[in-house]
Amino acid sequence: MVRVTTLTSLPPGTMIPATIDGKDLVICNDQGTVHAFDGLCPHRNGPLWQGNFVDGRIVCPWHAWEFRCDKGCLDYNSDITLTRYPVVIQGDDVFVDA
């Protein structure tokens, strides 16, 4: 587990980038639940952390593919998913196991 941020720095409705052992991730706080996913879009490897986070969805900046944070899947095709990583909250610290 690697500490990536604090809850104070990641309020609900926001997302941030993180890198663990050279792997790019995107960390989002969806209504108080923190999720960690692979940071590259499976479509064309767009950097998801540069996109938007709207209504619980990560929106890829390159082609507007939308991924649901609660399930990690593409909004319109649940067979296309982002790799999800376990998140542990300890106090104000956010840890990810990538």
C-alpha cells in the first residue's frame, strides 16, 4: 500500500493523478467513496487524470469516453472496464495497492 493523498486534498466530486512504481493512476472521490483506477483510457490510452469528473463519471479528455466510478466500466458498454485498485483510508490518509 502506498499513500497517495489525503481526504482533505481529495474532496467529494474531485479526482487527481497518482503514480505508483511508474504506473499512472487516477484517484477519484465519488460522494465520499474513494476509488483508484488505471490512469489510461483503454480506447487510445488517453490520460484520464486530464479529463473531467462529472456526476460520478471519469470523462476521457481525448474522446469523451465516460467511466462510472462505482463500477469502473464504460457508461455505455459494461464489458469495457478500467483496472481497479484497492483503496484503504486511515484517518485522513488515502492508500492505494497497485
